[in-house]
Amino acid sequence: MHDDETQREARNPSSSPQAVHVPVLLVEAMEYLAVQPDGIYIDATLGAGGHAQEILKRLESGRLLGLDRDPRALEVARGRLAGFGEKLIMQHGNFAEIDALHAASGLAPADGVLADLGLSSLQLADASRGFSFNLPGPLDMRMDPGSDSTAADLINRTRERDLADLIYQLGEERHSRRIARDIVKARPYRLTTELAQVVTRAIPSRAGLHQIHPATRTFQALRLAVNRELENLEQFLDRILSVLRPGGRVVILSFHSLEDRLVKHTFQRWQREGRARILTRKVVRPTEEEVQANPRARSAKLRAAEKS
């Protein structure tokens, strides 16, 4: 449900050099995407290019459009995928605008779209990005460094009541009132670790039997708010069918309940309206073997649908 496994990876990224390159639910994603050698595909959240690499391996005359709002992720993916040449088109952009980005690519309607909604290990491992409560860095959390508001802006300027509501709604944190009160008392903040310490102290010791770090939910809430992630996901879901051909598939990996609920209800509405058919009768989760090999896969959920 939360990103704590990935945060633990970020604490010492050098101890796991492959961690940043391990795509989650890779076998299952490829199964539901059913890549055709001459097909057109879109990786709407390219990241480090792990899923994209597997799609590209399966293409012959087909093409892949890779999108990401993080220019640094595009640089990493460009290096990783350089050998695929003209099979790959890369664009910097928010997947909420997938219809416009697809139109700009000049490609035909897509045979499949993949979106991995998880926070990249690359982003967490870079302390300067401010995503990790384990690494001291500026309270930034912007996926696109060109966007306006940072997490520091949010923390230092938001009224206590509004901050508590945000932490409760987006972080599903039941101690949100206490956390918001203590955050406001200790303003201003500059570093991630400063905030993490205040949040940790705000949570009652009797609630300390956590399976996740006490700051996980608060950091999740701030990241979702800074990047408008749920609003962007809603727009993506509103527009995705317009870029797919009939029979085209959409595969979405989510990592917490707010996203998964939105995907689930959208797919159900599409099916009721006769616009798509749900392919995953039950949500697909990683195997225990995958979780052992890649702890950040633990909270992953995959859902897939096919356009009618």
C-alpha cells in the first residue's frame, strides 16, 4: 500500500546495484500486454526503461513511445535503450496528456499502453530529489523539476487543519492531526530528515509496532500532493482509450490503495458502458519469489483491460 520497501532500498542503494533497474511484475505485465512484433505501444511512465526494454525486445517492425515527466529518468532510459534505434520514440511529458503526446508522435493508434505508477528507485536513491526520509536532502519531491511547488512550500505554508486533512486523505495516516500540529510547531523545514524526525516523534510510542517507517504515510501524502498524482491519473484514465485501437490493451501497475481503487472503478465503469473488457478478474500481485528478490514489489497490484 505504501512505498516503504523502496525507501529502505534507498537507505543504502550502493548495496544493491541492480535494485534501481528491476521492473516490477515484468512477466505478468508482458503477458497481459501481449506484445505483437509489428504493434504500436506506449510506456506512459518510462522511468529507467525496464518494462520498455522487454517490450522493445519483442518488437520487429513495431514502435514504442516512451513518456516520462522526469527528464533525469529519460536520460537514464536513453542510455539503457540506445541499442533499439528507431523502434523507440521518447518524449518528455506528463501521462495525463497522453492524447496530445501520442498525436505529436505521429504514430498510429496503439496496440497497448503500460503505466507503472510506482516511485522509481532512481528518484529515491538521489538525495537531492527529496523523496526519501532516509537520506538528508532538500524537501523537493517534484517528479518534474521544472514544476512550481515543492514539498517545502507545502509544509511551510499550509494551514495546520489543511495539512492534517492532506496527510489523512492522501497518506491514510490516522495520526494526521497530531502530526500536522507538531509539524507546524517546528516550522520552517529545509531537509527531508528534519521533517521525518518530527513526524516520527509525533506518532505515539504505543503505535510503534509499525511494519513501515512512521514517516512513510506522511511522505507519500506530500509526494502525491506536490505532483498532483491522483489528478493526473484521473486525466490519464479519461484519455487512454482515445489512443488505443479496438482490441488494444491497457496495463496499469499501482502501489497503494488510492491509485488502485481509481483504476479498478474506472475499468469497471468502462466494462458497464461497453467500452472495454476487464482482463484481470482479480488483481494480480507479485509472487513471493519476486518479493524476496525485489522487496519494492511487495505492494504492487496489476490490472489490465482491453478496449472494445
